[in-house]
Amino acid sequence: PVEHCNTQMRNEIQVNGQKFLSVTQHTIQQTEEDIKLVMPTVNLDGEVTVLAAVPEVVEALEGCAMTWQKLISTALEKQLKKVPQGNGPLAEVDHWHERNDTLSALTEQTELPEVQKVLEVLQEAESEHIGDLQLVLSNLRKHHVEALDNVKFLSTLERHLKNLTYGTGFNVVLDTIPSLMNALRMIWIMSWHDNKDEWMVALMEQIAWEISARVYKVVDLQMLFKEDRAAAKKKIAEAKSTLEQWKKCYFTVRAQIEESGREQHWEFDQKRLFEKTDYMTSVCQDLYDILQVIEEFYNIFGPELKAVTGHPKHVDDLLRRVNGLTSPMEELTFDPFSIKSARDWKLIMEEFREVVSLIEEETKNFIDESFKTLRSAEAAFDMLLNFKHIRSRETINKQMMMKFNDILDQYCKEVENAKEIFVQNLKDPPLYKNHPPVAGAIYWSRSLFYRIKHTIIRFQEVEDLLASERGKEVKQIYLQVAKRMKEYEDQKYNQWRDGTEQILPVLLKNTLLTEEPVTTKKSVCFIVNFSPTLHEIIIETKYMEQLGFPVPKIARYVALQEDKYLRYTSGLKNMLDRYHKLMGTLNEAETKILDDHIQELWRVFKSGHRRLNWNSLGIGDFIIRCTQAIRKFESLVHQIHNNSEDINNKLLFIESTNLFKFPLSKNGDELPKAKEFFEYIKCERAKDVAHMVRKYSAIPQLLIKVERRVANTNSGKSPNLTSYYAYWEKRIYQVLTQLIVKNLQAFNAAVLTNVPLFQTEAILSVPEIILQPNASEIDKMTVQCIQDCVEVTKHFVRWMHGTCIECPPQHVEEDEVITFSFYSDISQNPLIIEQAVLITQNVHKLLSSLSKYLNQWKSYHLLWKLDKGVVMERLAAEKPACITFDEELQFYMKVAQEVTQQPLIKDEQFIRLQLSPLAFTVQENARGWVISLGKLLNESAREELFSLQEEIQVGGFSLVLL
């Protein structure tokens, strides 16, 4: 509806736009062709006789009259030469409107008082020009009257002609044509000027042209076959009806005129009026036939034919050929609605009909072949019945109606196929989902039976189909198979009925619960003793009743109690699931301390295990008692687990304690010294141990809480909890062991990681270069730190046997006190011993590596190995030259310079080696040698200087003497 409204709105806008354009053009033309008569300049005041006697006035008026005659003659001639601007009838209407407007304007001017007085003066003066002017004026009046008459009568047509031209659809045109034809009849009768054959034929010819143009505009062959077929057929039918309506209305009005006997007959040139529209009507009929043929083919080649024949590809191929029928029409190189192209269009239609015949023949052959190998007799039967009511190709329809025997043959195959399936699956029939075995087998058998029965019942819709010889044979084959299926159903039902009556009372006497064959060490597992067979009988009973079989009374009673049994089994299962889940949360130690409570719980279960059966009335009460007992036991277990969780949290804290907390570096690269490092670890460890011991000491109180709930005592030494105390003591041992192992492993990892934790110094202890503290001391501190870590377990006092009370210190001798702790066991653990040895070995390797690194400094050993005094005496005795002193001084200066270029920090795994003290000592030794050589050189130089001075003095004295 929205699309229709939008289309109507667009059409109305187009119509109004065209009307506005027409009026605008007419107004412009009127303005451009406005003719004005020039009035005389002489004074016309006075009597006509007086003015006619003045020659000058007459002469002036004669000139004016000649001008008027020429102007009116020219304008009239121009108007008479004009023809309608267009082929449609509205062009004729516009043409007469224009002529009327122009001639009316001229006529009005000739009737002005000034013009009339001029005519009277010239007539009074008996001017020779008055006759010509009056002739022209008479001619003007005649044509003006004609134009006015035509406009008056054509105005009665204008509304119809506009609907014909601008109407939004063929329905408007169809409604307009009868009214238009009646209006033409009225003009023919009443008009003095328009009842001429030529004028009327011309107008009707224009109307016929307009109708043809409407059809030509709407029927676009390139788009027609791409539209929806129903819409295309409707469009073509409306176009054809419009063309036919034109001719029909013409002859209807003509008959009315002839019957009246008073009117002038219509004897017009029918070729001019109907030749084109008749031809277009025939083309529209051809197009409609084409669409109808395609629709009939599509009715044939539908999904039914594909499903029945089993050859969808062949059907699609035929459909493609059908679709190709319109290709020549969509690719025309000529105008199909032109009479000049009638021969070409005829050839196109002949080719179309030939191709249609070929497709029909191929379709009939395809149907013949396909019906020999039908996929479904019923589907084929339905299709044939449908073809009786669906319009399709007549020849193909007849071919279809001859295929009922092929359908009977196919039905025979289907019956045989059903029989074969039945025989093959008798012992193990396929069941629908959730169907029980017996009823499911009967359902299966009946489904096969209904499959063949339904089809043969359908065959009865066609009279005499089963009455034929072949029909009787088919019916007999069907009855034999149906009889065998019925016997199978009866046998299945009888066996089930007899078996149900025997076994059902036995099953109802089963106890509610039974012990599971496989019993765990911790507890007994129960299962709901509702036999699957009993459940199956309930389902079988329901389906048997649906199938229409009478069921035993006891079976019906049980089936009616299905909801109750489901409620009981569900309640029992939920109760047992809760029990089993709860028991699954208990460890062996908890199971032992709760043994009395578990036995009490089992005593509640005992009635369902030994006494109550599925006929009992107290099943609901039993479920309630069991649920209450489980809830009570569950509360106790939750309290025990809450205490266990608290204990585990304390043990987790102990296990996760870091016994090797390292100090942070003081200022940038400055790290604590070895002694400070190990002292810091020892102090931090002492704080953590105190916290750990507090956590440990709180565990017995939690165990006493459990004792209070389980044994109603709070002594910490209940015999019922002996195994429970032992369990937690074992857990504590495991936690402490794990604590020590994890901390030793972490310390070992810190030793091997290249992150220095403390620093030591390298010093010169003549004649050796050693560490300070030395390697032996660092080894001892490391071993002591490891030993202290293991001895942490001495703070965790063991419990007395069978209790959770700590053992008091034992006095062996007067001064010797023994405290029983976990240390004695943990210290002998191979994993701990292995880790302690591994750490010691790694530290020893690290110290050895540092000692090897210090060996490179021994290259300067001559600085401190040689006796400086002896070397100086020997050198002084030799009295070396200055260059020798220079070489020695350069050597020691170079040594001092090399030392400054050596790295003063060496990071090796977790130790930082400070080399500054050693480097300073080496530099000082080098400087000492330089100072000693300087002194020796100074003394030697002074001696030589004094000796030279003496020589100079002695030489000078001798010179004086001379």
C-alpha cells in the first residue's frame, strides 16, 4: 500500500507539473502574440456627418483603416495556418484555446467605440476602403465564432482528455473512455462546427494515438519479463482491455446513434481510428500468451515434479530453456507495436511457438522416463491430482493423466520395500527416541503399515483405480503384508502382557535401598533399588494404552503411580547423593573419629535397606528421617572441617615462612659484610620462629574443640581421637620438613644467582693475598646458618603419645634436659641432608673461584717478597748510572698506575669482593720502592756532587798557583 501511494503521489506531481507547464507556455505565447490596433490621431469628437465632410479627417481615417485591414488579415491568416503542437487530443484543445484567445482579443478591439466611429465616418464618406475592411472584419467574426464554439464544446472533453493523458493507471483510462465517447457524441449532436467528419475523425485519431502512447509507455518489453509474472500479466491484460475498450465504446455509441434515427450517422474511416490499436491489441494478446505459456511451464516444473522424478537437474535444465523463451523479445531491434514491423513480430511468435512445441515434446519424454523409476507413489499421485486443478500445458497434462498405472507399479515396489525392511528388522527393530522396546517395536511396525496404508487410501480418491486388474493385484499384495504386520503386533503385545503380570509383583517387593557391590574402605555406598525393568514397564504401559491395547490392572495401577515413584526415587537419590558427597569429603582419620556417628547414620538407613519396599506406605517418612540424620551428621562434619581449615591455615603459614631473609644494601653498591649478613638472617629468623611457634601452639586447642564435638571431652587425650592426633602430628612433620627443604632450596638458589648479598675484602697478608674474613670463616658461617635453619624444628615440641599435649622437658641427668621435638627426625631426612651438603659445596666452589681470581694479583709479589734494604745496599754497592735508576723508577711507577686501572669490585654469585684495600696496599708498596730508590739516587748524586765540587776546588787552587 505504501508503494502504491508513493507511485500515485509521483504521478499526481507529474500531472500537475505538466499542467502548470502547459498554462505557462500558453500565457507566454499570448503575451508574445498580443496584437493591438493603432487608434487614429485625429480628433473624432463631433457628428459623423461633419467628420465625413472633412477631407483631411477622411484621409487620415482611410490610412488607419488600411493598417487595420492589413494587421487583422495577417493575424487571421497566421492563426488559420497554425496546427496543433502534438499528436494527442490535448494538443487540439490547446490549439483552439490559443486561437480563441487571439481572435477574441482582436474582436474586442474592433468593438471599441473609437473603431466603430471610424467605420461609421468612412461609410458616411463612402470611402472605397471601407468594403475591404468590413470583409476582413466579417471573416474575423466568423472564425472567432467557430473558435469560441469549438472551445466551448472541447471544454466538455478536457477533463476526460486529461485523465486519458495523465491518469495514474489503466483503471482510470478504462473508466474515462466511455465518458469521453459519450461527450464526443454530444458534441457531434450539438455543435455547428464540430460535427464534421474530418474534424471528428482527426480528434478521435488523436485520442486513439494517446491511448496507444499510454500502452506503449507502460509495456516495456525489456523489463516486462523481469517483473513478477502475475503483475506482468495484469499489466498486459489491462493494456489490452484499454485498447479493446476504445473500439468497443466507439461501436456502442455508433449503435446508439443508429438506433436513435434522429442523429447524423458516424461513418468514419475505421482504419485511421483502429488499425494501430487493433494491431497493438493483437501484440498484447501475444505477450499475454507468452506469459501464460511460461506460467503453465512453471506450474509443471515445480518442486513436486523434482521430488517425484528424482531428477531436479533435468527439471532445472527445462526451466532454463523456458526462461530462454523470452530472450528474443527482450533483444528486439524493432518496435513490436509498429504495424510496419508486423512481419518481424510474426516471425518472432512463430519461432516462440516452435520452441514451445520442442519443450513440450521433451517434457513428455522426460515424464515417460521418470515415471518408470518413481521415487514415491503418493507424491506422484498427489502431483497428478494437483495437475487436474492447475492450469498447465494441455498436452503435458494429458500425458500426466496417463501415468496412474506407473504409480501402481511404484506402489508395489514400496510395499515390497516395506516388507523387506520389516523382515530384516524383526528381531532388532529400530526404535524412536525414548520409546521402550516392545511398544517401540509395535510403533515401528505400525509406522511401516501406515506408510503403505495411507497411500492406498489415497488411491481411492480416483474412481476405479483399484478396481482395475492391476489395482486388484496391488491391493492383494498390500493385504498380505498388512496381515503379517498385524500378527507381529499381536505376538509382541501378548508376550509383554504375560511377562508383566508375572514379574511386576516381584519387582514391587524389592527393598528401597541396596548396598553397592563395590564397597570402599571408608564407608558403605548405597544405591536406590528401583529396578530399570519396573521403570520400563511403566513406560511400556503408557505407550501400550496409546496404541489402543488393553493393559493389566496391576500395570495400569503402577503406571498411575509413576509421579509418586519418580518423586520417591528422586528424593532417595538426592538423599544418597548428599550422603556420598559428604562421605567423600572425609579422610581416613576423620572417618575413624566419626565411626560412631556413621554407624548411627547407617542404623537410620537400615529400614530402607532391609524392611521397606515399593509397596510400603512409609517411604516418604523414611526419606525425611534419612535427610534429617544426614543434615545432623553434615553439621558435625562441617564443624570438623572448619577446625581442619584453621589448622591447615596455620600450617600453611608455617610452611610458607622465609627463614632466609636477606638485608638490603646500605648505600648504593655498599652491601653488608659477611658477619653482618649472617647475623641479620639469624635475628630475623628468631622473630619468625617465635611467630611460627605461636601458630603451632594454637593447634592443640583446635583439636580439643573437635574432641569436644566428637567425644564430649576436652582433655586433649581422648582415646577415640588417638588416630586423629597422629594424623595431624604427621601433617605437622610433613609441613616442617617441607619448610626446611623449601628454604634450603631457596637459599641454594640465592647462592647460585648472580645477585650479590654481602661483601668481603681482599687484603695482603704477606706473603699471601687472602679474603677478610677468610674462606674458612665464611664456610663456617654458612654451615652455621644452615644448621640454625634445621634447628628451627627444635622449637616445635612433639606431643605425648595418643594426645595433642606437648611433651614436658625430660631430665636425664642433673644438668641435662631433653626436649622431644621434630628436630631429631627432620635433621636425619635425606632430602635435607642433601640440600645442606649441596649448599656447602656450592659456597666452597665459589670461595675457591674467588681465591683463583686473586692469584692474578700475585704478579706483583716482588713488591713485598724482596727485602728492600738488602736490594738497596746491593744496588748502592754497584753504583749504577742514572739511567738505571730511571728504569727502576719507571717500572714501579707503571705498577702503581696499572693497579689503579684494575676493577675494584668483583661480583661472583652471591658474594661481592671488594679489592680496594688490596689495590691500596699494592700501590703503597710500589710507592715505597720509589721512595727507597729516590733516597738511594739522592745519596749517590750528592756524593758525586761533593766529589765534583772538591775536584773543581782543587783544580782552581792549582790554576791560581800557576
